[in-house]
Amino acid sequence: MFTRLIEICTPRRDLDYERQFVREVKIKRPNQPRHKSLGFVTGAWIIVGLKCWAVIKLIGYYQIPVNPLWVTLPTLFFAGLCTVLYFWGE
């Protein structure tokens, strides 16, 4: 009689309690269309390419005593770094 009373008074513990415990939470972002970001990055690279081409042509035309790679290589490096970080964060 007392054992049944104890069972009624105490909260019932399910046998599946261990399986119901949250072990892992995964958050999935909805997939965004990549064509917008790919178009943006492609346009940016076209602008970077035109800038590098213009620098090389203008330095040669005005005969500036500077190697055009001093201007274009840092531009290409940082544009590549920004592209990698942009797609890595996406």
C-alpha cells in the first residue's frame, strides 16, 4: 500500500528519459542563392582588373619611374583576400 502511494506521489520517470535528453543542437542556415554573391564578386574582380590594366597603361604612357607591380600586386593580393574571406563567411 505504501509503495503504491510513494509511486503516485513521486514524479514519474520515463524509461526513455535518457534518450529524450538533448545531446546536440544543429542550426542550419537557409541556403541563399549564390548567383547574387557570385555576380557581385565577378563585377568587383572586373573592376579590379580594369584598374590594374589602367595603372599599367598609364605608368607606361606617362613614363613614371615606378614598376607597375608595386601598385597592382597589393591590389590583387587584398582583392583575393577579401574574396576568400567573403566566401568563407558565407
